[in-house]
Amino acid sequence: MMEAQHTIGAVPRDSAQRTRVRPWPPGFVLLLAVAAMSWAGPLVRFAAASALAIAAWRLIFSVVLIGAILVVRGQGAALRTLSGREWRLALASGALLAAHFWSWIASLELTTVASSVVLVSTQPVFVAAFASLFLRERASRRQWAGILVAVVGAAVVGWGDGRIGGREGIDGAAFLGDLLAIAGAVFAAGYYVIGRSLRQRLDLWVYVGVVYGVAAGLLALAATASPSIQLFGHPRGDWWIFLALAAGPMMIGHTGVNYALRYLPAHVANLAVLGEPVGATLIAWLLPGIGETPTPQVLAGGALIGAGVVLGAREE
């Protein structure tokens, strides 16, 4: 910790191997998290609300649920124990999370579920770079190889969209959607690297309560300030989708990854998240309301991503 005081909070290199008391194995929690996060892309497709409204309400409902958990656990007072530095990092993490959700959900309006989810899942390469720079937590050669193989798989999918235009009727807009998804990956990487640092000291529910609360507030303010965004007055079906996004992809998905960040390096936890595109693609293919048949590019890219995850996460 002392060797990198100028960073956002270096994590000791042997922290992943420390013996900790943990009620749930982080690998099992990551498996549940990936399964839950796989539903995010398909669920968003059924909502009529704008990307900003979806992101805002997803986080608002999550904060309500987390607030109830903090009350039941008697941890509300724990928020007052955060230092000024921890508050600043948590505020930055929340802002990055808000930017991630907006850019990624916006990408779903322009490109396919498979392409958007795969490209936003390139975040492990950015996480590995940021973690090395700010946390002094470096990926091994095997882990870098796994990350690069997975990113090649994502590039195969993105190249297919840029060439053929993605969904019918969208044409060249699919390429812009791909760029927004990549931006979402960069924002998410910053969010997870800060989370890796703060989760060494903060309780899970206290941490996500602050970060999700900041993100929810920023997205709600942005939606309110935009005259073209309707924050209220959505059809009943949209409200059920907002709740589903909060309960599944957010509370189980993102919070599960934040749980694992206490025990595993950030690049390993995020590499496991690359399993999400497989689930999202299958869901988008099987659900009658979407019916997106995977293209050969998506199948090839998905195979590479799977190989990269196995290769890069094998050491942990």
C-alpha cells in the first residue's frame, strides 16, 4: 500500500491469495453474477423508455433495495465513517458507473444485443491496464493472453457490424453503437478499478450504496435537465422492466462482481464477466420478442471469448 501512495489506492500484490473469511466463494458468486447480467441487454430491448431513463430508474430502484438492506443490517451509520478520500473515490466511481450505463444502453438502440454486450465486455483489457498503472496489480502473461484472445473475439463481432450494418433498418448507425459500447467498457473499467481499491476497506453494501446512489443521482439529474427525456409517465411494462433490471443484472450481477473484487484482482473478475455475451446472445436468440439469430461472426467471436476466459482465469 505504501509503495504507491500517489495512486488511487494500491492493492497489495498478495491480496488475492490472502486467507479471508468469506461466506460465499467468489467464483460461485461471479457465476451467478454473469447469469444475471446476461439478461440486461435483452430486457432493455423490451423497454420503450429512452436510454437515460432506463439507466436512471435501474439505479434508483437498486438504491432503494440497498437502502432497505442497510437499514435491516443496521449499517446506516457506517456511511459517516468514510474518510474524505474514500468519499472522493466513491463519487468518481459513481460518475463512471453512470457514464457506463448511459453509453452502453444507448448503444443498444443502434446495434445488436450481441455486438453491444460483447464490445462493452472488452473492459478487462482496460481494467488490466488501469490496475497496473494505479494499483500496481499486474496481470500475468497467461492472463494477458486470455484477455487479448477474448478481445479478438469481440473485434470479430464488431467488424461484422461495421461491415454489414447490424440490425435491419439501422445500416451504418450500428458502427456508432459499437463505439458507444466500447466507451462504456472504458468507463466500466475505471469504476471496477476504483472498486477494487475501496472494497479492500469498505463493506459491500456500504460501498455499493454510495456508488449506486451517486450514479442514480447523476443520471436522474441528466434526464431531468434534458427536455427530450421523459423520466416519468412510462407504460406499466417499462416499470416492470426497470424493476427487473435492478433486481437481476444490478443487485445480483454488478453487486456480485463488486463482492468478488474484494478477493480477486480486478482484471480476473472482469475477465469472468466476458461470459455475459454468451448468455445474452442465447437469450436474444430464444426470446420470441427479439429473435436475433447469431451470425457467423458472433459465433466465431463468442468461441474466442470463451477460450480467452478459460485461459486468463485459469490461474485464479
